[in-house]
Amino acid sequence: MSVLFAAASALVLTGIGVLLYEALDDSLTTRQQRPLMALSTVLQHMMDDLADVPSLEYLGEQPGIVGHLLDSHPAMSLWIYGEDGRNLFASSRTVVPKEEWESLAAPEARQVTMGLWQPAGQSAYRLAVARFSSKRAEIGRGFIVLAMDVSEPLRILKIFRRSVLIAVPVAVLIVGLIGVFIARGVLRPLARVAESARRVTASQLNERLDLTDVPSELQDLANSFNTMLARLEDSFRRISDFSADLAHELRTPLTSLLGRTRLVLSKRRSADEYREALELSVGEIERLSALVSDMLFLAQADRAPAGLAYDRVDLRDQVNRLIEFFGMAAEERQIALEARGHAMVFADRAMLGRALTNLLSNAIRHSPDGERVDVVIERGKSAVTVSVVDRGPGLSPADASRVFDRFYRTDPSRARHSGGTGLGLAIARSIMKMHGGDVSVKSEPGKSTVFTLSIPERAPEVETPPTTPAGTRGPAWPHAAPENPFTSPPR
């Protein structure tokens, strides 16, 4: 970074030096040429109009005739040459070689041309050469050569050029060294980020970057790094909690199966006793099968949100079918099921049905006998909401914030063998995320609980899912049976 910064500085400083040098050179040249041009023009007119000069040779005999013109230009010298090259007038002992001024002379009269003559040594002259052609035949034609000593301005230009050539490398070196210190100071927080990243491990995710002296340009990077670490820490914590919950959920039915089997095999028993033991084992096996199926569903839902078969779904018809399905369980407990509203959405019919089944089953389980469960369908600006309302004991704010976590239960004192896997609400949330929607809960403890599905009216732009061997679109989702609505495990 410092090398690139120094290189850019070198280009900029060199360009500025060249521009300044050219501007100074042009300014000095213009100031030098202006009096030469003016005096050449005056001399041309004078040579044309001289009335008292009988011939060009007379000019050499009477130098005062034109010499007074140089009184206001002490650094300027004048020569007048005849057409044959004879030196007719010279105000200086310096001799300008004929090839110098003759090569500058224009073919037409009254046209002044400029040039620079640098003889050996330190001197330098700006030349102005012009032809003249007098109307008087005695004077005839010739050359006017003016020379201005520009040694001092050229020396100044040379000093300036040398100063630029010395100053630019020195300035680039200084800028490079300053750039090194600035870059090291600015990038020091990045070194801390790298050091923090090296310290991060699966068992040490509480590392955070100190933002006290981070430059404003790197604040976003540092904040993003800390946010990433926080997300990783939360994800690892959730995975750890989920692994522990899963192990506990699997251990309970396996322990029961193992204990019951050992007890049955401890002595010879009758056929009825064996049948009873097998029937009890089937219940535990069904629970394990439902748990594994739900876990497989959640794992695939996290990885393949594009594997949905979108269709136009009549929500009221879908809800009515579920009310009919749960009607017997609700009737036994004298729970009234009612549906209100109507809307059409684009969604995966089976997935949406499963989410609604989990919410309605959950509401029935937690509603007191003789109460009512409402399913309200409403159309919003860009989404349709389906709210399932029960009049159960409700949820505390702490429980409401975690009720969608996998295996989270509001009443851990209850037994887990009551029929559910504890993943119904987590599955409902995953299904909504797959559709680009969401699920929320609002609860008043002791009064009611409302679970709301928010479903986009239009299907999101997704890639066409692959076709399964059976010819159906989408992956082979594990559609495990919904949680048993006739039992009431805790949320």
C-alpha cells in the first residue's frame, strides 16, 4: 500500500513539476519575445522610411541613427546585414554566425521569426530575424537581427529543473515513509482482527474485537466481525442445546424399551403378556419414528427451501378439512372449532397443511374443555395471515420468546411420553421460512394465545426443483404424521 501510494505521489509530483516548468518556460519566452518582436517591427518601418540615409553603408558610419533605439533595452543587441551578407551595423562585438540567423529568416519581408542561440559557454541569446525591403533603391534589401541575452532566465529554468528532479525523489521517499507509518497505524485493527480470528475455536467463541480505537473507516468491518462471532456463538450454543435435547429425547424411549424388554425376557411368560409388552413397545417405537421423521424434515427444510411444489391453495377449504379431521377429538372435550375469512395463496399444499395441522393440534391440546378455538383468515397488503386462537392458560413473555425453539417446553415437569415430539411449532416456523413468510405468537397469560402464520400471496422466484423417480416435483420430504391431537403434551 505504501509503495503504491509513493508511486502515485511520484506521478503526481512529476506531473506538477513538468506543468510548472512548462508554464515558467512559456512565460519567460513570451516576455523575451515581446520586445524583440516590437523592436523588429519598428526597425523594419524605419528602414523603409529613412529619408536622410543615402545607403546602407552609411548606417555603419553613423551608428547613432539606429543605435538610440537600444537605449531602453540594455540586454539587446542589433545587427543589420545587407542582402549579400555584409555586416552593415553592429551594436555589439558578439558575432552571430550567419548560418544561425540566415536559417531563421523567413522568405517574405516584414515577417519576424524567433529562435534560440546558445554558443559555447554559459551564454544564451533569443534571436529575432526579419527581412526588410526599402522603397529607396539606394538602401535596397537586407536583414535585421536582434539578440537578447537570456542567460539568466535560462539559468533560473535550469536550477528549477534540477530542483524538481531532486525534490520529487526526496518527496516520494518522505511520502512513502509517512505512508508506512500511517498504513501500519490504520491497519493495526486488522491485525487485531486476524489475531482474534486465530483465537476463535469451537470451544472459545466469546472472543470480541475492541472497538475503542478502531478508525471510522474500519468500524463497519469490526462490527461485522463481532456480529459474525455473536452469530457463530449463538449457532454453536443452539447446536449444543439441540444435541443435548435430542439425546435426551432419544434416550427416554430407548431406556423404556430396553428396560421393558429385559423385564419381559427375565422369565418365561404367557402369550398375552408377550403381546402386551410388544404393544407397549410399539408405542415407543412409533414415538421414535415420529421424532426421527421430524428431525429429518427440519434438516432438509434448512438446506432445500427451493424444493416446494407451489399451487393455488384455498385457505378456507384447507382449514375446513382440518376442522373436520380434528372434529372428533374436539367434540369429546366439547371444544368448538370455528373458521372465519377466505383467501387464496400460492404455496405447497402439503407443507402448508402440515403447518396448520401443528398449530390447530397445539391449540386443541391446550384449550380447556368447553372452550372455543378460532381460525381467522385475513388478507393484508402483500400477505395473508392465518391466526389460530385458543383460550388456554397462555404463555409468559419468556416462554413466548422461545416457544418456536426445537424441544423447548414450557412445563418441563410433564412427562415426555405423552405423544408429541415437541417439534411441531419448530416445523411450522421452518415451513413458513421456506415460503418466505413467518410465524408469530401473541399471548395473554390466563386469557388466550394467538399463533399467526404470515403467507406471501405470490410464490417467490425459485429454481425449478428436481423431479423425483416417482415423477413428482420436489425432494422426497419426510411427511411424518402430525402430533396426536388427542393427547396434550406441553408446548
